[in-house]
Amino acid sequence: MSSEHLNDRRKAPRRAGSGEWTAFPEWSPDLLKSQVYEQILLDVILGELAPGSRLDEQDLTRRYNAGLAGVREALGRLALEGLVIRRARAGTTVSPLDLLEVRQAVEARRLIEPHCAALAALNATADDISRLRGAFDGAAEAIRERDARVLVGMDQRFHAAIARASRNATLARILIPLQHKATRFWVYSMGVDTEAEREAEIAGHLAIVDCIAMRDPERAHAAVLRTLGEFSDDVRRAVNGPGGDAAVSPRLSLA
């Protein structure tokens, strides 16, 4: 492929045909079932629903003011992601934290997410870039108030937006559950960051958006690797270091 053709691809995003791309309608935050899923997901990530705890569907309908069908669909989606375990007659439980599984998920994420960011630099629309730039609106207040739920929710939506902006539905469907598993470990295993450290992490995330907006796939790829580097080191220490067990003190930082 000629350098002239590569330059043309960087000038404007490619448009996927209607038969090639579906914009994840089941993931729309406007859908009630998606909102129920996100609430349960965040409670699993933050440990409000503890590893190994049994999940009663009727209790969840009351907890989230949701219908039984929505709760069941959310649990089914979480089971596909490996965050809950559903067994006939035994019911549903929150999956335990498995450090080997997390290490493997992080390794896979380091391969896939930088590539998704590079694709996003070629394919993201103006709406995609606007969504990415606005992902951390209000983060300063959340940091001051130490609102882990808000910060983790922002981080989840940011990385999901990169995956969607890649315009590769297959990669996105692989990447987003990997991000969920990584963030769950991050919350459980790390110490509490300072406000300055959290602000620096958000700045690093927004630097990815700048690279995508500049239509520079190489820089976008490198920027994502930088944000993932420290987390990967933390996982290796937890898996291979003394004791090898994840701590339970929550970290409000981002993955």
C-alpha cells in the first residue's frame, strides 16, 4: 500500500457500510436493560456484590428497581463475560477473583486495545471523538469526593467508546469484557491513589483522544500502551510476588 494511500486514510474516517457495522444497539445507555446491566456490573467491580456471593434474582429486582426480565438478561450478559457463574438449581454467584485469569485478560487487552485505538484514529466519527472527550466530564468533583462509582463508570464508558470507535465489532465485543475483568482486579488489589495521581491518569486517557482526533494510529497505539503499562506491572507483581493474593483495599484509580 502506497504512502499516499495511507495519508488519504488518515485525512478522514472510513465509513462502514450498513451491512458491515452495527452500532451495538443492545449497549445503548438509553435502554433500561443496559442501565440495569451497568448497575450490576459496577457493583460487581466495586465489590458491593462480593466475590462468591449468591445473587437472588428477586432481591436484585428490588435493589435496582428493575423488572425480572431485565435482571435475568443482565446476569446472562455478565455470565458470558465471566463475572458471574450461573448453575442450574444452584443459582447465580459472583465469580471469584482469579489472578491467573486476570493476568491472561491483561495480556490479551494489551494486544487488542492499542489496535482498537489505532483503528479508531482511522474510523472514529466526530460524535465518537466528542463522546471520548466528554467521558471524564465531572471527574474533578468525583475525585475530590472520592466517588469510586462515578470514576469507575467513567473509565468503563471511555474504554468502551474506544472499542466502538474502532468500527470493528468483533474486536470490541472481545475487548470490553477484558476491560471489566481488569478493572475489577484494579479496584480490589491496589492502594488508594492521591488526587494528583488520579488527575494524571485521566490526563493520560485524554491524550489517547488527542491522538485519535489527529488521525494518528501509531501515536494512538502507543498512548494506550502507556496507560496500560503500569497496570500490567501491578498485575505481574500480584501474581508472581510474595503471597500472590489480591488485597481487598479498594483503589479509586483507573485501569
